[in-house]
Amino acid sequence: MEGKGYEANLEERSPMLEAKELLVFYENMIALNNVSIKCEKGEIVGVFGSNSAGKSTLMYTLSGIILDIKFKEEMRGGERISVFGKILFNGCEISSMKPHERARLGIILCPERRRIFPESSVLENLLIGAFLSRKERKENLDYVLNLFPRLKDHLKRQGGFLSGGEQQMLAIGRALMANPKLLLLDEPLLGLSPYYQEIVINGITQIRETKKIGIIVTEQYARPLMPIIDYGYILENGSSVLSGTKEELMDNPDVKSAYFGV
Amino acid sequence: MEQLRKERVDRSLKVRTEGLYAISSIEEILYLIGPRLLFVAGILLLPLIFEAAPYWKRVVNVMCAYALVAISFDFLSNFVGLVCLGGALFTGVGGYFTAIYNRYFSFPIYLSIPLATLSGALFCTLVLLPALPLRGVYFAIITLMYPLLFSRIIEALNVLGGTNGITGIESFPDPYIEHYAIILPMLFFLFATRRFVNEDIGLVFRGVKDNDQAVRASGINVTLIKVYAVFIASLMGCFSGAYIAHMYMWAGLSLFALDFSVIPIASTVIGGGGTLIGPVIGSFILVPLSEILRAAGTLRIVIYCVVLTLFIILKSEGLMIYLQRKYHQFERWVKV
């Protein structure tokens, strides 16, 4: 199922992000089993899978949050998390880097369930996101507000009082304020109505077109995102069972039944 | 390249003892009750072991009194989610109540301690009531302030003996009664709370800690649940305070001292929160340690702090959680 043309393309230049043979154990349970994933500059990579497929773990591993969870679990005597594998970002090995160091390199995670700061206003939320790129914060702010004009009306409102859709826009906006080179979106459509899903998806496409950054997006239901991705992976129980370009995935009968509801 | 991962596996003995079949062999029965038996027997024998050192026999009593306050802290913070910074409130209230009953109403000791425990717990629950519907730091702050408040009231109004305290409280008739008057209730409360948190209402308590909105949505009055929990915790604290008052034959402002708030918390950290036995072990380490350090004079607190900090850095999970893991599981390297 590997896309041959895509593989050939990759050999010419090394990809922006390349994760090789990621293995993550939560105690003795394997959460990611030999997952390799690549993301190019200006490319949207979709990662699809049902619950417990390992999507969030993959995002935590790429963004480094897993190391933080691991440390906290160790301190309180909980589960032991073991992480193996290599993550290369622009050719540099980053697998042992802390999450904040990875964020400085430009790998920004927009976490699942949004995790906005509920007691700060929308504007403050965005400015917190801009902490790493204070010089460009004016342009970035304009950019985000252009991307999601709805946020403009609520700049002074507390983040926690926004609707779910607006909170998602805010979360993506906050991630964008940090000037990402690689944007990790963990289930950005979670709990959104079709109307808001469309706004968010349009936003993601626009980001790709204007910023030319790499975007990795995870989702359970592939249909709304499929049109905009360049390359997709399908995770099942921690292993990557299929990967291919949009067309290849859409032609696969298993994928059709499992992720499109056809 | 070969990668190795350390794997934790349950001991076969543990797996075998999980079902009813546990009673099929002596080995398995021992595996289950051995540690408990050892712990209970060890504590019961403590006064006899220290027969040769009369000073340390007193320390055993103090140890158990602190352990009881520590259990109440662990119960409140790790099972109900209420961080109580005021163990001193419970001990102080219990101590003064028993002093009032014993001195002013001339109740005998076997009446004044239970009465003080019950009425003291009721009193503590009442004064803490305003903070219970709220979530967040309010409960912690109010429990921290009350001991100060009460000791200042007693000092300023010169009631209940003022700064001198209430003296001449009846002492225990016999040193062995004195020992077992704290050891037995301590063991009782320890195993009772351990059982209690696994009963139905205990599950609700833990639910309140994790997500009180979900508990409310299940049709349960969260404030009432918290009232029960605070009452149970203050029972333990007040008993401990009443006991100390009778042991020293004196109820003074030092019953409201910060020690009774801080040492139980530190014991819980060292012993491992959420195990209930951990705090007991923690106070069995900390109280003797602080007695030994008396020789160091002012440096006592410094050494004490260093020990605590080291514990938090090196074994922040707590002794008990570490021991439990080692007892039930073993580790081995496996290829990834």
C-alpha cells in the first residue's frame, strides 16, 4: 500500500519531521508499536484511528509531552512509561528533548480537548501562546483573527465561557501564535457541529497555504478531513496498518467501511 | 540495535491469591495476611520492646497520636480531595473538650475521652461547614486559620486557663492502659478507614475527589458527603488530641501548635499518600527522628527539612507505595 511516488520523492530531500519506529509502553501495555511517520513542509498529514489506536500517544510522543507524563508518573510511583525510537526534526535527533525545547524548535501541539486557559480572556490566551515569538506577535495576532474572525468579537471574554467551536478556534489560534514550523493538531474536530468543522477545516487549509508549515492532524472519523490531507496513516491498536496518499486510502475498501461509514 | 525495557510483572503468588482459592494453602494465606499481621503485632509489642527505655515509651504514645492525625489527613486529602492543613484544629479542640469535661464537669477519663471525641468532631465539622460547599483552596485556608484563631481567642479572653492552659487533668491509671489506649484505637481507625474507603460510600468519597460535578449529576449531595468525611476525620484528630491532653495531664495552647498540622502532612508524604498505612509508617519515622534531633538544638528543624526534601526528591511516591510494589511485583529486563 506504500505510495511509490511519494517514497521516491522523500529520498531526494530529508523530510522536516521523521519519526522512526516509535515504541511506547504504558507499563506492559503497548500503546505505539513500531510507528513511523513523516511530515514534509507545507504538507498536511492525517492520522486516523479509532479510540485506543494510539493517536494521542503519537501526538504526545512527537511533542515530547510523553516525557513529562513519564516523569510525573515516576515521581508518584504510578505506571512506568517507556519510549523508544527516533524522532528527527530537520535532520536533528530530538527524541530526548523536553517538550519546551521542542516547542522552541517550532513543534507546537494543539492538544486534544483544547486545554485553553479558561480563566484568561481570549486575547490573553493568544498572547500566552505568543510567548516564544514576541517580536512577530502583532502580525501573528492579525493573522489568527483573520483566520477565525469569530474570535474578534470575543477578545475580552473569558476563554472558559466560549462555545466548544470557538474554544477550538482559540486553541488552534494559540498554537499559531507560537510561529510553528510543525503544527500538531490532536482531534481538532472533537465535538464540533458540521458547520464548525467546516470552519476549522477551512482554517487548516488556509494555514497550509499561507504559512507553508507542516501539519499533522489526528481524527477518528476520516471523511471531513480526507479532502485536505496529502498523506494519511491509519493506526489500529498502536500499529500503523496502512498509509498512503489520499487517493490510495480512499480506494481501499477496508478504509472505506471503517473510517468513512460507507 | 537491541533495546531493553524493564518490565514489571505481578508475582505468581499475588495472582494466585486474588481469587477465593487464596485459602487453599498456608503459603498463600501468609502472603495475604503476613504483612498485616507483622504490622499489627509489631505495633502491639512496641511498649514491651521499649520496656527498658521509659522515655521512649512516651514517644511510642506520641507517635501513635500523630499517626492517627496523619491517617485523618490522608483520608481527607487522598480520598475526599479536601486538603486539610489544620490537624492542630482537631487535636486542639479534642484536647480542650476533654479538659473541660474532666476538670469542670468531673467526668472520669473513660467518659471524657469518648465524649470529647464525639462532641469535638461535631464542633469541628460545624466550624468547617462554611468551606465545604466550595472547591479549591478555601478549605485548606480555613483549616489553617482556625487553630490560630482559637488559640488567640483563649489567649486574649483568658478563658479556659488562658496561656497557662488547663492543668490537673486526670491521667491514665496505668502505663499499659496509657499505651494501649492509643495503640488499639489507632489500629481500629486505621483498618476501619481502610475498609470504609472501599465500601459504597467510600467510592462516592473518591468520586467527590475526582469530579464533584459528576457526583452531583448522580443525584448525591456533595456537601453532605463532605460533612460525613470531615466528621470522620475529626473523630480521629479529636481522639488524638483528647488522648494527648490526658497523657500530659494538661491542655494548653500547644495543642493548637503548627506541629500537629505539619508533621502529619510530612508523614503522609514520606509514607505514601492514599495508602492509609503509609502515614502511620511515616509518623513512626518522623516523630522518633524529631526526638533524636532534639540533641541538635536549633539545627533540629534544619536537619528535619533536609530529610524531608531528600525524601521528596528521591522517593516522592512514598515508602508504602514503593514497598507494596516490591512485594507484589518483580521486575525483569525484556527485549523490546
